[in-house]
Amino acid sequence: MDTSRYVVGIDLGTTNCALAYVDTALPEAERAVRILPVPQLVAPGEVAERPVLPSFVYLPEAHDEVPETLALPWHEQAPSMVVGTYARLVASRLPGKVVASAKSWLCCEHLDRREDLLPFDRNPPPRRISPVVAARLFLDHLRDAWNWQMAREDASLRLENQDVMLTVPASFDAVARELTVEAARLTGLTVRLIEEPQAAFYAWLQAQGEDWRKTVGDGDVILVCDIGGGTTDFTLIAVLDDGGELALERLAVGEHTLLGGDNMDLTLAYTVAARLEREQGVRLDAHQLAALTHACREAKEKIGDGDERPQTLTILGRGTGLVGGTITTQLTAEELRAALLDGFFPGCALNDRPAERRKVGLRSFGLDYAADPAFTKHLAAFLDRHRLEDEQGHIRLPNVVLFNGGVTKADAFRQRIADAIVGWNTDPEYRIAVLDRHDPDLAVALGAAWYGIVQRGGGVRIKAGSARSYYLGIESSLPAVPGFAPPIEALCVVPFGLEEGSSLTVPAEGLGLVVGEPTEFRVFSSTVRPEDQTGRRLVDWDADELAELPPVVAELPAETGSAGSLVPVRLRTELTEVGTIQLWCDQIGGDGSWKLEFDIREAAK
């Protein structure tokens, strides 16, 4: 959709969603990235515009609300579910009827993410939805808000007809990414994915214009530290001299870490609950603790936004001996920092590692949270794993940091991370520069929209070439020989240095695809064969030239013929911007087309 008038960036966040856009009908000098104010329910019967759409879904029962008070301008009938500000407000009062942090559940591999399991509770709530449906509801709301404001007079301007960039955590696995695309498809959107840390950096590039080259220079290593509501993402970007011009190249991304603001909210709730029991003799039950967690989230974000006043927390009572049926207490800025600073941002050494949780034989299903809450230890492990060295063999740590994510709003948290990096460097002259940034609630959406402009050739692009060549195992067609397996050839499908976002046709003839039954696809990689081009077939190779990766096991549907049929195919491959190889097998002489997706970053570990 490169010819659409608008380029749109959507941040489908754990805590908030946002939509930004660029109007390409304007002259280039006048193009700016704008945020779409999102109309949403802020109280029963009251609709107002907000810059973000809180990622909460309220599932009321018939007796909870007057249906007509839940309608939005574009609704012909009042909906049975509410997303946004009002849903968030209800969470501290009716936690069992509000879905929060649905995005974190998209990467919960031991549960069916299409199953109705949210809100997740040991005592099943009256209504539930799946993580995929929750993501679709947020996208539905953004689509309807856009179409109401931007396309009422011209159907060609509907969001479904625009070029849409949708963000995902850098650490999302292939399944979570595919489910995100599925949610967009259910909304009627065709999207391209971009990683959130990269999007945040594109927002900084767009704000700087040509001045970015005055802020960073050749040899700088930039850490994008993105700590959001549910996940923590780290990305390293190098600044390089490319023929006299500065260029950017992504060096590494972190692994999936389910650690973020949600963990902080729970910590605050336990801290306040312990104080209530100690000072007032009130012991909260599980329902009240869930409500208190939501209340602590609101208080934390107000304090993080600079409000230093004590925040009042109100929890509905469950017994008859409480005045007014409620429990009221306060959370101060000092108490918040004391509870969070040392627990989540402790000092540590570069070779320290996050603690591992001992596995218990039986455990409850739920999110696989990081066992160690120390962001600094997770950062140390990331930097040590992707250690860079100069020509003398000295460790090179990042000397520039871009912070993003709601957790990094607080000055004290950002300072702890910067101090940790400085402390890991042995050079007494070492200094770390912190880049100016947008509002972290908006930066990812702004950067995603600008990335769409860059894709059209409108700005500097972060290069992310493949650091390996990748090969697909092809079984030779030879007569059976007792005691010997048929030899395997290695077909190069991704050459060394191929830039992410690139597509290639694989020039290989005589290939047949087995369909209709479970099949194993063998995958190899190499860091020492940079000369191999797409389509090269290796019949013989040394053991240290190719490394075999975990196989991909799939059952590709048989559209015609019987199970185990061999379909003649041609191959085409795409190295996506989010670190997967998509291998398409197109039927020769027919309409069949099958896709295999392989997460090369996960395999590289």
C-alpha cells in the first residue's frame, strides 16, 4: 500500500495504545508525524479524546451498566465490551471483570492464546476473552476512531486502505508476532511489523532531522533501553562511517524478558498490603489485592509523571466491620522509590546474572515472569552476551542511551541504569550520553509512522543485515542403500549480509514439497561462508562450516491429492524486519502456496 495517502504507526502497548500518522499529500517540507486523539469512554455516557487508548477491556454484566451509556459516536448499538480509559478506571473496583496486560499473554507459549482465558483468575470470572481477541478489540477501536475522524467523507481514506506499521516487542517470538498479525487481519488491516525499540529510535531520528549526526558520531554504540508495562527490550545500534557518511546498523537485540511495570505494580501492592495489616490489622484477600494492584499502577504513573503529592488508594471492603465498606490509605513518592529502587535497580557487576527460579513439579498456569526482578542484572547479561571489543581487545560498552517505556519516565530509575553502565566501564574518562526523547507513551507510535516514510525512501534507515548465511536441508533422491540415510544437500536461502526487509527468489529447480503429513525441515547456518549466494547447493561441507539449528516441524495442508504427496514447488524467501525467515513454497502449475517461518534469533541462542 505504498501509494496510500497516509502512513500510519500503531503502538499496541501493554499499558497504552497509540496511533500516529503522516499525511504524504503534503509537500515533504511540511510533513510531520501527528498523533490521532482517540475518542473513548471516560465515564458512563461521557466520551472524550485522549492521546492514548489504555490497553484495558471491561467486560460488564447486564446489571453493571446501563447499556446506552457505553456507546461511542460510531456505534449503532451499545457494545458489550468497553476498552480504554473507563475500562482502566473500573479495574481497581471490579478487577475480575477487566482484562489488563493482554499483550503479555500473546507470548505465553504453554497456553492456547486463542482460548478465552482473560481475565486470568483461579475463580473463573463471568466473562472471558482470548489474548488475540483483546488485541483485536484495541485495533478495532483505533480503526473506528480513525474512520470516524479521518474517513467519514472519503472511504478511500479508511484505515483499512492505508499503509500501517504495527509494533511488537523486539523479543516477541514468531508465534506471538503471527498472532499479532492475525489480530490485525481480523480488524481488516494489512500491516508490516517493526520492533518497538527500533520505532522509538526512529522517533528520535525524526525529531532530530539532519542534526542527529551532530549528536552521535562514528564509533558510538547506542543502547535503546525499552522498559514497558509487560516486557523489557534491549537493542544495540552502532554508528558507522559509510564512505564519509554516518550510517546506523543494529548489532543485537535482547531475548524475551517478561519484566516491566506490571511487576512494579504488584510489588507496591504487596508493600501497601503489608502496611495495612501491620498498622490497621486489615488483611486483604486475593480479590482486594488485585484491586489494590490496579490502584498502585495509577498512583505509580502519576508519581512517575512528576506529581509528588501522596496518592490516595481506595479498596472496596469485603466484610461488615469496615467504615463505609472501603479501605483507604496513601502511597507517597518516597515510599514508592524505597520499594522499587533497590529491588528493581540494584548495583551489580557486569558478569552478574539474573537469578534462575527453581522449577517446582506442580505449578499454576500463568505468565512465565522473569524470576529475577533486577533490570540492571538483565541488562548486564545482555551486554556481556553481546560483548563488543575495540582493536586492543578492550570491552566497549554503549556510550549513548535512549530510554523508552513507561517505567523510564522516573528520573531515579533512568539514573540507576546510567550509573550501572558507567560503573561497568573501567575507563575513568568514560561518560554516557542520554538522548532527548519524546513522551514514552507516544514515541513508539510516532517512530513506527516515520519508519513507514523511511521505507518509502524518505529518511535514514537502520541497517540490520544478516550476520549468517542460512541453508535448508534438501534430501537427495537416490535408491535406498542398507545402513545409509539419503545424503542431504544444503540449499542457501539467505545469503550473508542480506538486509532485513528484503525478499529473494531462490533459483533452485527440481524441488518437491511433502504435504498432508508431519514433516521435518532441517536448517543450517554459517558465519564462515560469506561468499555463498542464494540458490547455491552444497553437496559436501566441513563440520565446522555449517551449524545445524533446531529443526522446524510442520504439517503443511494438502490442498489436493493424498497425505504425503510430493508437490513441485519454487522457493522464495524473505528476511523480515523482526528477525524471521519466511520461506514460501509456491506450487508449479497450480495455485498452492505454503509458508514456513523460522525465528533465526531464537535459534542463534
